[in-house]
Amino acid sequence: MTQRLLRAFFFILVFPVSVAADPLPVIEWRDQRLSIAAKNSPLADLLRTVAQQTGVEVQGLEGVQEVVSIQLFRVPLQTGLQHLLSSFNHLMLTRTTPNGEACPTLILVLGRKRPTESHPRDDLDETPLLAAPRVQWLQKQNPNQRLAALQQLDPLPATQRSALLKAALQDTDPSVRQVAYRLLYEQGEKETLAAALKQEARSSDSERRQTALEAFGEFFPTEATELLLQATTDEHPDVRSTAFAQLSHLDLPEAEQALRTQLAHPDREVRLLAVEALAARGAQVAREAALTALADSDELVRGKGANLLQELQISVGGVQ
């Protein structure tokens, strides 16, 4: 009897050791490409690690309890995040890199998708409210709730949808304004959007000027050059940087010419930004900008030109 008990006890002790644990997830961010190998891993932990490695901000993970298995190999960040969040309603805000690729900057996880609904609706959608009460309700919510509400406008009558979008154009949160800009553009209200962006570009709030310039360059590139050129001398450095960044990737002769004119601007900081922006427009344009900078009266600008010329000469395919 004693021997049988000992054998049973021994079995209980060693049995768990024979069960292999799932391997730790492997997440690699290299050369702007994401690779993930994970088996039965908490989704929230994967997203936090991706956010830490890539610099993208992820919000709304508090209620994410799912465990997932996923294999991704060297995919763009936007593609990888979409795979990870395929079962969740989410909002992804992106910026356009100089090479034209969408780069996520903010992810808002809004909740798990309902299996029977492609467009989840909040309780307010079940009651035909007037536009004014809806606007008042929207303005009382926190930014995440306002963003979520903007993603659920399709079932509403056109008057209510339009009222909510126009209210969102004046929102204090830049993320809400950016979503409103995009929705207006997608719904064909381009004249309304263009007028709103031009007004915002003249705002006394530098953050409003910055988001308006980003949207104007994205949605109205052929009309953006003059507005962006004016903003290259804005009093706020973030606004100036945004204007130069937009001009650097606008595939228009007018944008390139606008940047060239700023190589002779009296302000040294403006000239430095112009060199950087022209450097992103291709080797030939970059070389011309570098040579112009070498003749500048300012030592820092000349140094910028010399460094750029050296980079071009040693890069693969660079101009010799």
C-alpha cells in the first residue's frame, strides 16, 4: 500500500515537468520592417513591445485580454499592427514618410469587434436624436470616446453626420481634428474641408496650424505649395518643420522651387531646414542644395552642405 502511494506521489510531481512551455515571443523591428513569432502570447504584451520598439503610441489596452499566435516576417509596421488588431475596432493615425510610406503614430484600441456587426453602434444610435444634442454629447466625452463616435457616423442622417464633423473640426484634440479632416475628404466635402484648413492654418494656436498644414499637404497637394511656403517662416519651430516636411515629398515642381527660394532666406534656421528638405527629393536635387549651402555666409549652413555632399559621395548610387 505504501509503495503504491509513493508511486502516485512521484507521478504527480514529475508530470508537469513533461509539459513543454510555449516559447517566448520574438519581436524584431529592423530597417522599418516588423517581424513577430508568437504562440499563445498575450496580445496586450505584444502590442506594448511593438510600441516600445517602434515608437508608436498605443492606447486602450486595459481591456485587451486575448491570447494570440501570430507569424509575421518583415512586414510594414501598418500591416503588422492591422494583423495584430484584426479582431478589434481600432483607430490608426499615420503620417507619411518622405518615401511615401504610411507610418503609424497613434493606435487607439476601441474594443473587440462584435461577430454580427461590422459597424458597432453605441446606445445613442438607437434613438433618432437631433444634430444639436448629438454635438453637445460629443463635446462632453473624452478624446478617445470622441474618436470612437466619429468612426460610427455612417448610420446617421446626413444632417447629423455633417453637424458632428463640423463640430469635430474645432475640437481641442489634434487627433480628433485629423480624423474629421479625413472623413470630410472621404465623404466628398472637399470645399468645406479646404476652407476649414485654410482658416486653421492662420490660427493663433501653433498646434492647429501644424495639423492643418499636414492635412492640406496630404489632401490638396496641388494647392498646398503657397500655403506651405508661407509656413516655412512660421514663428513656431514645429510648424516650420511640418511645412518643410510636406514640401520635401510633394511631387510638384512648384514645391521644389519653393524650397530652392528658401536657400537664400535671411534666417539661418530656415536655410538649414531648406537644405534638409531638398536632400529628401533625390540625389541630384540634394547635390545642388549642398553646393549652394557650401557658398553660404554662415558656418553652420556651410557645414550642413559639406556633410550632405559627403553623404552623397559615399552612399550607394550617390552622386560623385
